[in-house]
Amino acid sequence: MVFVRPISDAEGRELQRLARRSRDAVVARRAAVVLCSAQGMSVPEIVGTVFFDAGHIRSVLKDFNEHGFAALRPGRSPGRPRRIDEATRERIVAAALSRPYDLGLPFTHWSLPKLRDHLIDSGTVETISHEGVRQVLAERGISFQRTKTWKQSTDPEFERKKGRFFASTGVAHAVVGGSASTSSGRFR
């Protein structure tokens, strides 16, 4: 038979407080198991009260006897390690911020599936879902909520003419994130 070690009045009050008011359900149920054992209940009787497996109840009591209140707080697993390292994440972001046309691709804007296919074809990643691409970009504050298009002119003098046009109209011209934006203080 496994029972909890003798507990003091202060420990009993703390266990009651945890069993009744703890915001963590695991801590509350473990405290209830220890309280039941302190009141003289056997493991089979505790099973009918808290609906834990008998083996789990024994391990909770054993851990409490060895470690005290620290045994009531479960160790949380940090989860699966990341599959994509930081350097690869930077390459994904760089590809997303570049213009597809500049990478030799026959389209003017990215979508998540197109970006995913490019990353796999270029060897940046072995495999990734478009949701995985979205999550990597979201970590950096990048989203594809609207379509951004880049229009390419075949005129070799395009950049010079574009600068002259914007200078003559008084409209400020800036390139932000690969897409052209214009602003002026008034509507024309």
C-alpha cells in the first residue's frame, strides 16, 4: 500500500487551497490525490474519487513524498524542436521579399503555394507546406494579404523617364518592399 507521508497543518491548508482554487487543473487534481491519501484513503478508494489510474495515483504520492509541493506542478514539454533552422528562415524571408521576375520566374507576384514551390525547387528547403511558409513569414511580420504586382517595362530608358515624370508632376515616388508607391500632399 502506498500512502502519503504525514503532513503538517500548514501543508494540509496549502493542499486544500490548491485543490479548491488552483487555476491549473492538473495541480488541483494532484493536490486532491495527496489530500485523500492524507485522510487515510487507499489507492483504490482514491481511484473512485478523482478518476485517475491507480498507477498514476501511486506515482503522484511517491513524487510528493520525495519532492514535496514541487511534485504537484507538472513538467511541461517544450514541444517538437524546429525543423527549419534560422539561416533557412532568413533565406525564405529573402525569397519572399524579392520579385519573382528577378528570380527568373514567369509571374509578377508571390502566392504562398508559388513561394513554397520555388523554395523546394531552388533547394532552400527539402519540404515545407504553404502553411509552414506562412508561419515563417508571420514571425517576421510579413503577410500576403493583398496582391503586389511589379510591372516591367522593356524600354531601356524606363528608369530615367520614370524619374523625370515624377519630378515634373511633383509627386514623390518611393519604392517600398519592391512595389512602387506614390504620394502627394493633394489629389490631382
